[in-house]
Amino acid sequence: MFFPAFGILLLFTALFFLFTQNNEKDDIYLTVLLYGKENIGKPIKYSQLLQYLDDQGYEYDEFSIRQFFTGAFIANTNNYGKDFRNKPSEKNDYYLEQNGYFHLLDYFKLKEARDSSRTAMICAIIAILISAISILINMRSENKPHLEQSKQQTT
């Protein structure tokens, strides 16, 4: 009786992990980096990024976005995209900096590793289920001759 319940539990667990997807919006900082990646080689204005975030439905603190933007993007000037108040200048064109791009690549590698781990876990659960079912079938087939013998002896 323990094995069928355990098998059903494992089956539902595997199906849960298989079909649950993270449908949440990406992190806003990830979205900023992805916007930079989509526009590699093209000049970006700070106001364009803010408009893009608004269009995507993000609510954000402009100070935090400004700090992240000035660290992840570089202007076509020597002041690294900042004016004297550490605020992106609307006069400058910005490009995704190398470090920002490499952070984005690290994120994709981590995401791929997590997806591979999830797939491996599902395969392992299915393998355990198959093993449990085969043990049950084997146990029942071994018990059948004994049950038939005991029935014959009682009659």
C-alpha cells in the first residue's frame, strides 16, 4: 500500500515541476540589460529606456534606475555617461558596457543550468516511479503462486 501512494505522489510532483513556469515579469534590472543587448551598436538615450520600461508596465524608482543605468551603460563621451550630478545627460548617446553584457551572459548561463537541473530532476523522478512500479509488479507476481497454493490447501 505504501508504494502506490509514493508513486502517485512522485508522479504529481514531477508533473508539477514539469508544467509550472515562472510567468512573472523579469527583474527590472535584467530588462534594462536586455534592452541594451537588443540595441547593441545603436545609440540609446536615457529617456528611451524610461519610455521602454513604462511601455512594459514596470513601476520603478527613477533614482535606482539612474544609478544602474550609469553603471551599466557608457556614453560616447569621456565622463562615463554622467554629468556633474551623476545623472544621465539627455545630450549623450549610450551603449551597453562590456561588464553589463557579461553579467547578462552569466545570467543566461545560470538560467540554462537551472533548466537543466529541473529536467534532470524530472527524469530522476520518472525513473524512480518506473522502478517502484516494477518492484510492485515483481512482488505481486512472486506472491501469486503462494496464494494459489494456499487456496488449494484450504479446499
